[in-house]
Amino acid sequence: MKKENFWVRLSIINLCTVAIVGIILRSKIIFSLPFINYNYLLEAHEHFAFGAWATLGLMFLLVYELLPESLYRKPVYQWLLAGIALNSWIMLFTFSSGGNSKVSNIFSTIFIFFTYAFGWKLISDLRNSGVNKTVFLLTVSSVICLVISSVGPFTLAYLFAEKSLNVILYKDALYTYLHFQYNGFFTLAVFALLFRKLESKISDEAKKNIHRFSVLLVISILPSQFLTFLWEGSNNNLFLFMAIAGSIFLLLSLLWFIISALSISKVFKTVSPVVKYLGIISMSAFALKIFLQSFTIFPTVGNAVFGDRPVIIGFLHLVFLAFVSIFLLAYFSHREFLNIKNKFTRVALVVFTLGVIFNEAVLMSQGLGAMFIKGSQLFPWLLWIASIWLFYGALLITIACFKYNATAKRELMEGVF
């Protein structure tokens, strides 16, 4: 378990680092800080959060949870995870110091190639792992979305190299990347892990509901991408047709998600209260994401959302923090990488979760304020407080991970006796 503990600890350290950079970014909005380039640091923050926290955490769990020990112990996975982690740290420094420079783009490209190699290797081994068809569908689809998402960064790199002012192509490339990362890789990987953990504890009817939900969710990804293209205001009938189909599949996915959740609700009575409530918050954030996303088909909503930066940031944080990050922490706790039997760990998780909720409430309030009324000067200060709160929670979790790690203690006792 030593290698597994290493990747969990590194992921949580990275989460804490993401929170530190978040404080600096929001401090820059309020205070002068002339020695900090906001745009450069924002790029670094985004790349590091994606790569060093969410991607590394999910990839580690996909290998550790879906593959038998004879496969996940292969050195190639250690090298691939190390490459992803190392490149994420390099990008943190190169983007923060030089923005979209040649050096930054080189390491960003290397990072993408590492994800290609990881995806190819995981799918190859997954065929021999004996996972059920639902988990296989979700995992393979998540990897495919991860690969497709790289179209965005490559397009952006081309635009920067050509010094192009094509705003439409720039936004489309950015939204394509975010869509296939958030709604594709992150979301599908989360459910692959969740359903893998539940498969031995649920009824056959629940398994059927889960499979239908998974199929609908996977089908929704491609057409729902066209919801992000409607902001262009073009009269492309194909785009509109695909966007409508995407909205319908999203609502159907939400319906079958609710049906699936009700059919497996008894299982969650057996887990610890902390994991249960973290899971409820994470899955509620997912349901809210699907609901909000489906309504961007209406021009009034879509134009307001894609033209209002605070709303976009609020939506992205809803997925990244409330859905994905809370899920990862809940999963680490359930697998005893975090010792939730210890009060300090439970308090740390509660503090961070409340910080996530407060941060999301402020972002959504700011977004709605910008849409309907004049924005308040109070919002930057509230967001600054939220960033400090999130860092404090992440720091407590980091301390808990190192000081009160149940698995590490068990290994120590086994070594002694």
C-alpha cells in the first residue's frame, strides 16, 4: 500500500497548492501586487488544478480500483503517473512566469502525450480485468473524452503561434476543451469508480438502471457539446438540432440518475456519515450541473451564461470543486486513505466542504448580480475570504492525511508484528 499512499498524499498536497494559488489570484484582484501577472498565474492555476489534482487523483483511482493487482502493480503506471505529476508542477512554474510561452506549450504537449499513453495502456489492461459492461463503457468513454479534449489546447496553441484574433475559434476551442474535460473525462471517471464500488452491493434491477443512466450520459456528451456553440448566434440548423438533442439527452440522463439513486439509496446507509454526506453533496452538485446545462438551449439563458464570466466560473467550480473534488475526498475517506475515524480528519473534511459551498454561493450570487443588477464591490472580498477558507480546509486535510493515516498506521503495525 505504500505506493498507493504516496499518490494519495501527493494529490492532496497538490490540492493544497491549488488553494494557495487561488488565494494569490483573488488577492491580486483586491490588492495591487505588481510583481504578479494575473493572467499568467491564472493559466498556471488552471493547468495545475486539472493535472496535479483532478487528473492525477482520478487516474490513480482508475488504475487502483479497476485493475487486478497483477496489472496495477506494473511499473509503467508508476512512470505514467509520475510523468503527469512532474509535468503539472513544471507547468505551474512555466505558465506563472511566462504565460503561453514556447516552454509552457512544450510541457503542456508532453503532458497531453502522457495522458494518451495512460489512456491506451489503461484500455488495453481493462479488457483483461473482468470489469462489468457499465464500468467498462464509462471508463473507456472517459479516456476517449480526455483524448478528444486535447483538440482545444492544440487549437489554442495554433492561435497563439499565429497571433490570430479569431475570437469565435478561440472560444470554441476553449469550450471544447472544458466540455470534454468536465462533462466527459471527469464526470465519466467519477461514475466508473462509484459504480465499480457499488456493483457487488446492489440488486440486478439497480444495475439495469445504472447501465441505462450510463448509456444516456455517454450519448449526451457529443450533442451537448453543441450547446456551447450557440453563443455564436449563427443560424446553423445542424448546430441547433444537435444542441436540442444534447439538451434532451441531458434531461433523460438526469431522470435516470434520480431513478438509479433511489434504487441504490439503501447501500449508503452502511457507509460512515461523513462519506455519506460528502457523497450526497457531490451527487447533488452533479444533478444541478446537468439541470443547469440542459437549460442553456434557451438563447436568453445560454447567452447570459456564456457571456457572463462570473456565471461560467461558478459553473466550473460547481463541477470541479463541489462534484469532482468532494467525490475524490469521499472516496479517499471510504478507502481509508484518509482516517475518518479520527475527529481531526472529519473536522478537516467538513471545513473544506463548507468552504466549497460558501465559495459556490458567492460565485453564483456574483453571477446573478452581474446579469440582473449592478455588481457589488463586496464580492471580491467575499471571494477572497472563500479562497482563504478553502486553503485552510485543504491544509487541515493535508495534515490529517500525513498525521492520521489509518492505512499507514496499519502497515506500520504489521511491520512491527
